[in-house]
Amino acid sequence: MVKSDSAHEPIYVCGATASGKTAYALKLAGELGGEIVNGDAFQLFRGIETISAAPSVEEKSQFPHRLFGILEPGEKCDAGRFSELALPVISEIQSRGKTPIVVGGSGLYLKFLTHGASPLPKGDLELRAEMDSRPLEDLLADLEKLDPLEAAQVSRTNRRFVSRSLEICLLTGEKVSALRDGWEVKTRERERSLKGFWLIRDRPELHSRIAQRTQQMLSEGAIEEVAALAGIHGNWEKAIGVGEIRRLIAGEISRDECEQLIVFATRQYAKRQETWFKREKWLQRVEL
């Protein structure tokens, strides 16, 4: 049994798609009297409950579920907006003496929520175009003047890395090495107070679960969901299965081919998720 501290700090349940996050979160909610908060990028949208593998009506009836199906399919959402939506919900749950259990496999969304946004600025198209027109040697010379430490440790043959480091120095007026070091210190401090679980299944079992869920998804409404949202554009279209199902509806591929393509894409995505969560050292590994 997992124990929650008196401050009811959030507990994060992470893992690859089809690893069993929903079931594990329900178990924790029962043990702690917790409430479940969505941490999945696509389960935020209504109308794609099947294709996004959102909790069922029966599962939601067991404990309060928050931030599921709260956005219209045509709305835009990114990690920053998700954090703005989730933080007040988490605080409200804590204020009632309950433990928020944040569940999801969207690594960047969860990272924004647990660690905040990176202090490094977004890219500047005009500045990048100007740097692209210059020799790599010139960029390295400028970087050596502005941030000798970064120039010494950056991959000097990788133009993209050199350009990005120089770009950050020019946009912020600060040394990128100092910004990165400061962020890493804050990250370590923050992670001491974080509590979370990374659910892990061996590869054959995970692949079997992915195949089973894909088959179930196609049989229980995913095709109808995609058809109903024809002409509506937004983040939801990036969900695995949408493109494949559209090709099925258009008659370009058979149902079997559609299923096989979704399984393959989901396996690839699961592999990327595992790589992401492996880097999050604060997460406790849970072998299922």
C-alpha cells in the first residue's frame, strides 16, 4: 500500500500506452481516497474517448475523474496550457484533504506540470535564418566569445547544436551554460519532493496488450469517432490511429491493414515513451 503524506502531494502514474495506468491509478485512489487527474494529451478532448483509450464510464464512476473530455476537438492545447488547466485542479483537490493522482503517458505535458517550463527561449526564425547563412566557424567564434564553457562542451561539428546555443545567448543576453546549470539545480531540488511511478511491462506482454487494445478500439467506436469529426481540425488529429482510420474510411486500406498500421505506430510510440520516462530518475519503477 502506498502512503500519502499530510500535505497530500500529487502522485504521478506514468508509463507507456497500454501499460495499465488506469487500473493502477484506480487501485491507488482506493487506497488513498484520492481523485484522478488526467495527464494525457488526447484524453483532454471530448469525442475521441475510444481512440484515446480514456477511462470507461464504469471506471470513472468509481472515483472522481478530472480533466477528461474538457476540450472541444477543434481547440488547441499544448503543454503550457495543460499545466495552467491542471495546477488549479490539483490545488483544489488538495484543499479538500484528498490526494491528486495524475495519470498519463504524455511526457512533455507531465514535465511541464512537475518541473515547470524550461527557462530556455523558443527559437527565433529570423535569427536562425541569419545564422544558417554564416559559416559554422563564425558561429563557433561568436559562441566562444559569449559563452566559452558552452563552446568547449558543445558538439562543435553539429551545426544545429552550435546554432541553438548561440541563439539562446543572443536572445537572453546570458550564458546558456549558466542557464542550463541553474535549471538543473532547480530540477534536482524539485524532484526531491516529487512522488511518482513508472509502470513497466516486458516487451512481449506490452505488445500483446497493444494489439488487443487496438482490435477492441476498432470494434468499439474508434472508426465512428473519426468519421464524426471529419472536417474538424486540431490537436486531436495527432492521436495514433486517426490517420490510419481516415485511410480506412477512404477505402485506401483494408481493416486488417489499418489494424496492423495502428499496432505498429503504437509500438513505436510506446518505445519513445519508455525512453522518456527512463530519463526521469525520480520515478519509482513498478514491474507489472
